[in-house]
Amino acid sequence: MNVKNEPYKVVLLFNANNIYDRQILKGIGDFLKSHHIHWNIYISETLRYDTTTSFRFDCDGIIANFDDPEIADLLKHVQIPIIGVGSSYHGTSSYPNVPYVAADNFAIIESAFNHLCAKGISQFAFYGLPSNRYCRWAGVREDIFKQILAQKGYEGFIYQGMSTSLDNWQEGLDKLSKWLLSLPINTGIIAVNDARAHHILQACDRAGIKIPEELCLIGIDNEEVINDLSMVSLSTVKQGTEEMGFNAANLLQKRFMKGNVPVSPLLIAPKKVIARRSTDYRSIQDPYVIQAIHYIRDHACKGIKVEQVISQMQISRSNLEIRFKSSLGKTIHAVIHEEKFNQAKYLLLESSLSIQTISQQCGYPSVQYFYFLFKKRYGMTPKDFRRQFTTLKSAPL
């Protein structure tokens, strides 16, 4: 047993400019707090490992993101206790020869696929990344997508696109738009991560493709910054990143105390699918209803009435009402109010806006009227809804 009187010195090597690494770090912190363990921790002030800076291995242990090949190369011959975190791979030979905690890529892609299937989708596509050593995980996810489709008897569409920069950003969007326009209507797209999903939302807006009425989209990571920047809220797979960090810290502490821990990778399944508007798909074939729903989604909170929807479609009210009843079993008026409530619920859960501001943004003439209608529909006030479901959302899974 290895016990020290002073805290163990631990180095964390991560590039925490994304939610994936940040949540792993949070999981490490959760372990230390829950077990009342004190480590003397070093992490770069920028939260990003700088490969141009010389690194002295004056520490007792390291937890590092092995998805970064430069970090993996740096640690290849280091004898200090190391715990790796990163992506899962196809075979054991692809893993580093250290105790390793991995995001279960098969379970991640399967979760996204099953979510689309549950929405009634039967055509699938995958938007990945060009192959390179810095994103081997993307190639693994693409291969798993192919594997799942083969198992289920589906054919799919795959596009890797370009690695984008400020110089080629517009060119990349143009090419992506052409690929999206080539897809059959009602295709469900799995993006390799939320950043690539955001590209699709931009390209669809550019090409006039309606999400989710014509194409459905789900990303991976639950990157809140990406969702905040997107006009259409993005459905996503929330990875078990905090659990990964928790387990990595646990393995390192066991290594300190017992000397050895298993080297075989520990796979961590995703937490859940967070369903938002980008997969709020309804199996509708009527082009007038598709167009009307898209108009309602974009304008319901601006106080539109049924007459404005009719005017936009340029067909008779009775004709469009019949089409809505046939396709949705609902009136146009009901769909408008449903969209306003959906937006209100989204803002109550995903933003810190005041209820009065949410009431105004959703097109209600007064906050009192908003309270009255919301309680009539859901049996609780907007304040109670926010308190109840925000607590459930933040509770450990």
C-alpha cells in the first residue's frame, strides 16, 4: 500500500475548450469532493495543454485525454501512473497500454439511431469528419453507423465534408448544402458531434430545407454553446462524460493506494437523448401542411392567427383545415397554441429568462394570461414547472 502524508501531485492533461473535456474534469472534481480526497492538481491556466511548452513529469500521477494524439505521444514511455480517457475503439489493440475509461461509441450511435427510429424515420444519413489522426473517434462512429444500418437492413448516406476554417467556411457550407439537397425527404441525419450538426442547420437554412419537417437531425455532446447559437434547437446524445471523469479519478486513487488497477478499458454508456425541435418530426406527406407547420414554428410566438397562416398558404381555410385534420388530427388554431407552449416550456427549462420575459417572447399579451393558460393546460404554473423539471434535469442519472 502506497500512502503519503502530503497530497498526491496530479497533472490533468486536457484541451477543455469543449464540453466533453470540461465535463470529464467536473467528474474528477465530483469524485474528489464525494470521497473527501485532496490532490495537489496542476492544469494549464488556459485549460488546454500547450504542446510547445516543455513538460516536466514532477508528479505522482496523470489523467489525460488520449483522444489527442500529441498527448498520447507525450506519455508513451512515461512510467508515472497514468489513467487515460477517450473514445472507444473496435479492438483492444487500438487502446493505449494504460488503465482507460472510454465513451461507448456503439451505445452513443445506437441511441441516436433508436431515437430517430422512434420518431418514425426509416431513411438515415451520417455527417462525419474527414479522416485524420486527431479525430479517430469520428471514423469509429461512422463505422458503427454503417454496422447498425447493415444489421437493421437499411441503406444509408454518408458525407464527411471538409475540415472547416475561416478560409473555406463558405465553400464547405455550399458543398454540404448540395449533399443535403440530394437526400430523400424525411431522412434522419446523425451528426458526429454537435459542432457538425450546427453546420447542417446553417446549410439547411442556406438551402431552404426545413428542419424537422423535411430532414431530421441529431448531434452528440449536448454542447450548450452550439445550441444557443442555433436557430433550431438541437436534439443530442448526452455522453456519460462526468461518469468518465469520476471513474478515471477513482482508478488513479486506487492506483495510489493499491499499486495496480485493471488495464482493460472501462466503457461508459451515454446518459440519455435530449430531444429538442430538430427531431420533432411528424410523418406528414402533405406539402401544404409541411409548409404551414414550418411557418407556424417560425411565427407562432409573434402572435399570428389562423388567417395569417391561410394567407401564407394561399388556399381556402376549409381546404387547409381538412388537410390539418387528416395529417395531424388537430386544427390550425391548436397547432399554433401548441407551438407557443412548446417554446415556453423550452425557455423555462433551457434559459434563465424571467417568466415575464418568456411570456412576452412567446406572444402572450400579459404574464397573468400566460399563467392562466399554462396552468389550465399542464396543471401547474410556469414557475412550478420550471422548478420541478429543472430539478429532475439536474438530478444524477
